[in-house]
Amino acid sequence: MTSSNKEIKHTREAADIRTAAGTHDSETAPVVHMDYGTAAEFGAIVERTIDERGEHASAQMPQWLEDKQPDRALSTRRSGRNRLKTFPGVAFISVLVILFLYLPMLMVVMFSFNGGRQALLWKGFSFSWYGTVFHDPAIISATLTSLQVAVIAMVLSTVIGVLFILAADQMSRAGSALAGWLINASLIIPEVVLGVATMGFIRMIGLKPGLLPLILAHTTFCIPFVVMPLRARLQTIDTSCFEAAVDLGASPIITVRRVTLPLLAPAIVSGALMAFVISMDDFMISNFLTSAGTTTLPIYIFSLIRKGVNPSINVVATLLLLLAVIVTVISSVLTNRKDD
């Protein structure tokens, strides 16, 4: 390559550098001399050019990159949607899945207002079976037992879950990862295994099936569902909040009480509500630990089904479904609520 060609190439490169630095005016652009003979000299000129306009470049170039990122992400999302639209039968499959999930529940709700004595034969609209359920001593007793177990298990699992997440946050990265893995592993263990294991442990320590073993088992089972929203919430909190509290002289206890817990409050309430619903609806673990005097509502419903389908079952199932929907909506709102 001749000397003139080198000079032309380097002149273009220097012009590109000035353009990236945000300088287009010949009066304000840094002067780049072309009488250099080595790559080191050219590198020095490049470095000096960037340094002279570094502030302007740092303000412009990242903005250019940020402006391009949404377009690229939008293009990717659009192409993904287009591929889904061209997939044959995707809408039909989606409708079938939705019907399979929600149609049985809608039928239960509809037949809870059935005026006939047969659970699945419509005889007219009526609230009579709701009155029957609300005046049935056995259903009321089972409901009160379930409420008692669920409330106590909710409180205990929430306290333990908060303490666990605070302790895990102070661990090393490996320790925190191990603690998270243990919590997640407990979610994939089949409930029948947990029920058998809990029943064996209860008998080993000398307890008999009843209210206390039921509360302990439900508390243990609900802890992971309390920890999950707490972990998700803690990861979104800016650590500068805690650092600012420490810089202002707050002790660890005050920092937790006045900074950490208020920031975790939506997740705490969300986890507590989820624990309550899960305890109220649990059947498998309760089936191993209930006694004659501690029958929970799911166990009582199962006993009714074994005797024959009764319209009152639809009423109880509808009330439990309504409770689950309300709690799920509240939990979702609290979990997704942004910090003020």
C-alpha cells in the first residue's frame, strides 16, 4: 500500500472517530495530523481524539444503542408471533386447553345453584343447597377445623419463611444457592411421599394423628410457598436502601424492622395468603394425619363423594373456589406492585 493510500485510509478512520464522538463541525473537531509513520502514532491520535470528546461520545453512543435495542426486541417478538400464527391449529388447541381447565369448574359453580337433589341434573335455579350447607353441623365443624389449621399454619410458615429468607440473604453465594435449592426441591416431592414421611415421623416421636401433627405438617408444607414470593421481592429491592440505613447509623435490627420488612410487606402478605389457601385445600397430607375429631373440609368432601354425589358438594367446592380466586388476585396484585 502506498503512502497516499495509507493517508486516505487513516483520514477516513479519523473522521469516523470524530463522528462517533459527536463532532461534525470542522471548527470544533479535534485536529488530526496525518504525518505519522507507525501504528503506535495513529493509536495515540485515536486515543487523544476520543479523550477530547469522550464526554459527548458517552452521552450519545449509549443512547444510540438504547434506541436500537427496542427495535431489535420488537422485531424478535413480532417474528415469534408470526411463527405462532402460521402454526396450524394453534387457536383451536388454545381454546381446547382453556375449556379443559375451566369448564369443569364452571359446571360445579352452575350446579351449586341447582334446585334438584341430583348433583348433575338441572332442575332449576335455587339457593336451597347453600342454606343446607350453612346449617349442616358436620360441614361447619370440618370448616372450622380447616380454618383453625390454616390460620395457625399460615402464621407459623410466614414467620419461618421470613426468618429463612433474611438468613439466606446473609449467606455466601454458595450457601444461599444451596438454601434455595433445598426449598425448591421440597416443591417437587410428591405429596403422598410427604404424607407418609410425616406420618412416620409423627409416630416415631410419640404423637398420634390429630390437630397438632396436622398443624406441624401443614406448616412445613407451606413454607416454600411463603419463601418463593419473598425471594422474588428481595431480588428487586435496591441494595442501596440497606446501605443508606447502615450509613445513617441504623443497627441491623432497626434496618430489618424499618427498611427490610416494609419493603418485603407485599410479598409477606402474598405468601401468607398462598399458605392459607394451600392449607385449606390440602387433602393428601391431611388424609394421613387426621383423626375422628379433626376432620378437615377436603377430607369431609371426599367422604361425601364416596357415599354418592350430593349437591352440597358443589356448594362447598364453589365456596373454596371463590376463596382461592380472591386470594390469588390479591396475591398477584401485591406481588406485582411497584415500589413507590
